[in-house]
Amino acid sequence: MKEMLSEQKARQYSPLTLAFLGDSVYETMTRETMLMSGNVPVRKLHEQKIRLVCAGFQARAFEMLLPLLSEEELSIAKRGRNADSIPPKHADPFDYRKATGLEALFGYLYLIGNEKRLEDLFQMIWSRQNEFLSNEKE
């Protein structure tokens, strides 16, 4: 069982460090939810995962969640969004920053052991995935 951190201690981590962890938390939640949806060939799972775990999709999720976040969560998400990072060449820099904000929030919630809030936020994103995918930039 993992050791949970206090909110104060978790806030001491840099936003990019929180995003480093949050990236894997978000991807694991996505993969697990996809897997539980049914037995699908791994190629199809991978194709779907790529669309759901990318900067563009996560940026739309970030924007949707912002008004629903507590003051503390909003602070963490904005720290992640505003962190000085270099996006990959294939990613839109604005989307990448927002995605980093979402990942920082997921990393923070994971570190403090707030699994209920993680699940709630993830389910809000999951329930609107078709909307986010239909709004993909071309």
C-alpha cells in the first residue's frame, strides 16, 4: 500500500513532478476503464487509448473541469498549466500546457490519496469523451 502525503507536503512538489506522476495515473485509469468495457483486440484498445491520452483531449477535459474544481485543486491545475515545459513537436503548445495542468492535478490527488475525487473527475471526463473527440482539431 502506498504512503499518502499531506496536502501541504504534496504541494511542495513541482508541478511538472506532479504531472509526471499524474500522466501515468490518468493513463492507467483510462486503460482500466477501457478494459472493463469489454474484451476488445489490443490493437483497437491502443488506437482508442491514443485518442484519449493525448494533449488535445486532455486540454478539453482540463477546460471542462476548471469551473468544478475546489480552490486548492484549481491552484494545482493552474500551477501545472503555467509550468515552464517544452511541448513535443507534434503537440499544440496551448493544449500541452492545459494537459500538463490536468496531469498535475491527477498526480496531486493521487499523492494525497483522494481516490474518490480522482474517480469523480475521471468519470466526468469519461462521460464526455465523445463530445471531446468530436471537437478534435483537424
